Amino acid sequence: MDQDSYSSDQPTGQDPLLLLKTLQLLWTKQELGKLKEEIRRGFARLEDPLAGFLAMLESSSDWKGKGHSLGYCITTELQLWIKTHPAVPQSGTKLKKLQARVLGMLSQCPTNLLDPLISIYQLHTADRNCLLEHVSHLYLQGNYKEAAILSIKLKLQPDQDVEKMCTPLLLQDKANLVEEYVAEYPELQRKLLQTLDKWCDPSFNIRDITRPYQGLSRYKPEKFNRRVLSKLVFRLLERFSVDPALCPNVINQRHLRTLNYLFYKRFVEKTMTEENWADHIQSTVGENRWLQGQLAQALLRHCDARGAARWARRCHLPPELLPRALAEELQKLHIQDRVEEVTKADNYEASRRKDYYQIPISREKIHFLQTWEETLQCWEKVLQPGQVVGVDMEWKPTFGMVGKPRVALLQLALKDEVFLLDLPQLLEQAEAEGEKEKLPHFIQMLYSDTAITKLGYGMSGDLSSLAATCSPLKDMEKQMQGVVDLLALDKQLQWGKDGRKGDGLSPEHSHEERGVRQPEKGLSLLVQHVLGKPLDKTEQLSNWEKRPLREEQILYAASDAYCLLEIYERLCKDPESFGLGSNLIDSLMGKQSKKPRAKKQLNKQEAPSPSGQIARQEGRVILTSGLPYQTLRSQVGEGRCFSVNCSEKAKEQALQVLKHFNVQVSPSDIFSRCQVCNCNKYLKVSRERMKQLVESSRQASGEHSAGCPGSQSCDVAVPVCDTAQPGCAPRGEEAEGMERCRAGTVLAGDTVLQVAAIPPRVLDRAELTHFYCCTRCGKVFWDGSHFGRVVSQFQDVLVASGDTQSVYELS
């Protein structure tokens, strides 16, 4: 109803409390259309609408209910009414008095009423000292969450102590609220990170923080320790793009864990070469004297004195940091010892190579490309119709530090040669020449060309790192054609009884010289199964950003890509011996088999996925992410499969879907279907009747449970009378004909009402008039807080609706 409709409704000095009683009656009757109309007429007749609204709130408890309460309805309608009556907002002393009254109510407000009340009463213009004093009062009362939320809404953070405000929230495991508290203030972000880093100092006693809050409600001490805090620090560093140097304690502890991991890989598993290990040790420790001291202690734990001295010299540890015994041993070392050690290591590596897969092309056919001239020649060979290309990528391990890994090497293997592209160098050259789109263009051409078969293993992770390296490639996963991920194939292989079943280990390939018996896994295990020998993965954790690459790194990178060609060729030639269907190529490329369908088998590759079958049968759209998109979209009609970005939060994903499909969502659509079974038919039950059903069910369960066939079945079927949806004003009255049975209450069709799941306190809530039960699965819904939270989250996409619909929360 527009402004003209109220031209005759002049202020008459109507009593706001009488208006409230009228509104409560309409709310009870669920006559929402009339309710909204009466709210607008009533405010037009009030002498002072803002003061009258406060009087209504102060005299009623209806507005305190969470979710879609009467208070929420009145408040939102008042906001709309004020927009059409710009003369209503007040100023001066009168407004200050109203603001003082509102402040006293905000701590009891549901979250969804805060923004409307702050807007209506212009609290952002209130005296800042008064606002800070009010928040401080809430804090001293122990209402830490409420104090923080109100501070965020009123933007009071710059005038508050971030450590004082956030400490009790962290103790209550409310890290998300802490993040929101500092989100818009870089200086507060830095102060918070410095505080958290101080707590992560090994010499700091965390009990000094927790002691004043021992009586804190919802205190979760198990969630407040250095490991949890360090994870929070890294999340904040990445989210707010803060320099990690601000948090030396957390960074040192993460580096120390990296050191321990590297020692395990080298001295326990023995799966890292000396060169590789030394590169990572030096990169991790650097010039940090504390880490250098930790390295010296670790060397003594894992090596004898002579070996520790050799590594101390290799890692350039300052003599003054070494324990006395280690320093003395270092002085005794001679150059000859080092030469003998290198010779011994070379012999050891040569003997190891006999036990592992060897690339069958000569070293001259492996090309390391650092210039665009070389790279263009590579692309001419790779981008040929009918070409089969093994694709792999390498990056420097992050060991849990901030940021996503960036690809340092892109390997492209053809039948007769392998190309290793130095991505950082090529990207730098292209940007210097003003052609930074050149490399992404070639990569997109390769991945989108249906005439070129691309082989990979775990391609989703590779492409994620590639997108982090080169932003124009972030959506390339959706454009891929002609891609075969051997990881998916690896999961489908059925190994026979000829040694292929089980963990794939044979005595000669179980790393017998390592300190711990380590089975092959991943691509190495697949290579062993198909080609007879595993991959040597000792160079996997190399520093791939360091130049020049060592010869061992170049051979490893080439082998990693080339072995994909040999696996693919072997499986295509003889798929049956590996338990695969004869039409392997078609099934791997995500195409439908053109042959008649044989009798269903367990390992049938050509069968469409269950998701594809359901989508076709029921006319549904598939939402997915990652590599399954390529297979699923080939099984449904054009535009019936959509890929969402799984790196974004749920809200952003939902908005992306709504925008893509141009879906117009109104509040009445929220919870219009059962969240368990998707049914849209509900049985309306009054609160008093539901109390009877709950009590009857509990008594019957205790007295006669032995007489029921199952724990929730019953021999009395109740016919479904009136049904209603939470998304519309229910027409039916409470259910009739329900009877007490031996173990519960059921509907026609043996649907058991899940009345036992309703908490007793819910049944005592006076503002609840009805419950709604799903007629398919029996789940019980009632008016709760979730609706308001969802509306608040999606306020920017919700379409105003003039219907009289009401939504109820899942129990």
C-alpha cells in the first residue's frame, strides 16, 4: 500500500498499547496481510510514531523472540513506512532521549533487530562516549558477545582495547566474531595478530589469560591452545594480507615443525636426497639464530657427532651456536671425508635408480625452456591435432605457511621428447614485453582443444595452483576438454590375484633401506602396478623455485610427466587385464559408449553417474565443483550442469547460483521445503495438541516399547487432514484423529512424527501457536531464529513479497 493510501490517516493520538493488542491478535490469527496494513495505518495515527513504537516494545515480550517474530515484522514495516514519511525522524533533545531508551533494549534484542533499530533511531549520530559507556557496561556484566556485536554495528572498535574485547570471545570459541570485529580496521588487525603471537611464545603462560575467565559461560579451554591460536594467526594473515614478520613466534614455531618434518623425511623415512634436504633446511632456517640453534640440537639427535658436524658445516651454522662437542668435532673434519661421503652417496643413488622407473628417452630429448623463442617451438609441437600430452606441475612446498603454492615448473611430455617450462621466468619475460596474456592463452588453447588428449594425475590440485600463479587461468577448469585424470582411473582399477591386489608392495620395492617401511602410494603405486617399477619420489619435495635446477630434479620432473603416457598406452592396449572395460578411451573422455549396454557389472565404466541419471529423469540441474563437472555436464542437457567456485564461502556460492540462473527469491521461499526430504506438504498442529502428542509418545515409549515392531513404528495410522506449507499461510487447523499408540504417532503412509525431538522448553514458549510436521519424513518445524539469520544474510538478493507467507525453522 503506497503513501496515498494513508492520506486520510491523520495523527489522532491513538494509544500505542491498544495498537499493539490489535497487532498481537492479527499475528495470532496468522493474518499477515491485514497485520501489515494495520501496522502502517497504526503508525500513521500515532502522535509520535518513534516514541509509540518504543512503548510497544517495552511493554511486550513478543519482540524478544528470535526469527520471524511479531517484533521483527513491526520493525521492518516501520522502516518501510518511515521511507515514505521523511518528516518522521526527529533530532535534538527528544531524539537523544529516545536513543537512550533504545540503548537499554539492544542487549536483549535478537540480532536481526539490531540494524533496523540502529537505523530507525539514528544511533550512529548518538554521543560516542555514551555508546562506549553502554558497551563497557555490557562487557562488565559478562555479555561479551553482545558487547562485541553492538560495537561492530556502531563502529566503536577504534576506541576500544582489541585484546580486552577479543580475549573472552576466543575463550568461548567465537573466532569468527573476532575476525568480524577487526575486519575493517588494519591497525586493529595488526594489534590482534601481535597479541595472538605473544600468546604463542613458548615462554608465555597461557593460564595468565584464562585465569580471570574461569567462570565464563561456554568456556572451551580445549579450543584455546598454541596450536589452535597459530592456525587462527595464519588464517588472519592470509585473509587480511598482513606481513608474516609481524608474528615471529608463530612463524618460528611453524618453521620448527617444518624442521622436524624434514628430519623425519631424511633420517627416518630416508626418502629425501642430501641436496634436496639441504636446500629446504637452509631455506627454512636462513639467518634466524633461534632456528639455527634448534637445527644444531636436531642434528645431534639424529646423527653421530661426525655426521652432525658435516651437516653443521654444510648448513653454515655459526660455530658459537654449536654445542661444545659438536664444535670440537667440526674442527677435526678434513676435506677427504667430504669427498668420500660424496662418492658414497653417488654410488648409493646409482644403485637406487635400478629399482625405479626410468624415462625411456635420452637426456637430449628433455628440454628446459626459459625463453619465448624456445617456448613457441614447444607449442608448435604440442598443439597438434591428435596429440597425446602428459601434463604435470611442480612447486616449492609451503610446509603450511601462508598462501597457495605457485607453480614453478610446467612439464609437457610427448612421445619423443619432454618440455620443462620455467613458468616464473616466462611470465616475467611476457610482462616485461607487455604480453602477459601470452602464456595463459597458450595454456587455455591446450586444455580446451578437444583434438588433444591431456593426461594428468590429480589435475584439480595442479589447476588450483596454476590459477594462483596466473590469475587469467582461474576459470580454466570449466573450459577443459579432452582431459583424462588418471587419479580417477586409479580409484576404479580392480587388481587381480596376480600380485596386483592389496597394497601393491613387492619385496624389492618396499624401501628396504629406509628406517621405516613405507609403501608406495599415489602415482608411484600406479606406475608400479602398470609398468612394473615405482617412481622415485625423493625429489618431490625439492625447492623448485631455486635456479639452476639440479640434474636429479630435471630427470624427476620429466619422468613424472612421461610416465603418464606409458600408463595410458598400456591401459588402452590391454584394459581387460587390469579389470577395465574394453571401451576405455571413450569412458575416460567422459563420452557415452556407442556399443549396446551389456549386463550390469560392478566395474562398468560406461554407466552414467547416479547424479546424471536423477537429473535426466527428474529434469533437475546439477550443481558441482572441480573435475566432476567435466563428466557430469556430458551426461545432461545443455545448461543443466553448473560449476560453483568451491574456494568461496557458502553465501558467495549461493549468490553465484542465484545470479547465474536469474532466480528471484522472496522471504516466502525460505524454508518452503523440508530440509531433510525436500517435501513441501506439512501438517499443522497446535501447540496444545503437540504437547499432548509429545507426552503421549513418551509414556507409550516407556510402557509398551516391547510391543512395537520397531523403535519408531506404530500400528495406528492417522489420516493426513489439512496440510500447509511453511512458505504460505496455513489454511488447516490442528490435526484431528491422532491417537495415542504403542510407540509414537504416525500419519497415513506410516510416516512417524518425530515429536520426541522437540525440546520441552520449546513447548513452553507462549509465542508459538502452531507446529508444522513434514508429511513425508515426519520432521517437526517451528518458528525459530534461523529464518531471521538467513534473511539477514541474503537481504541484498531477497525480493519484496506482498504475500502472506510464514516460514518455520527446522528443529
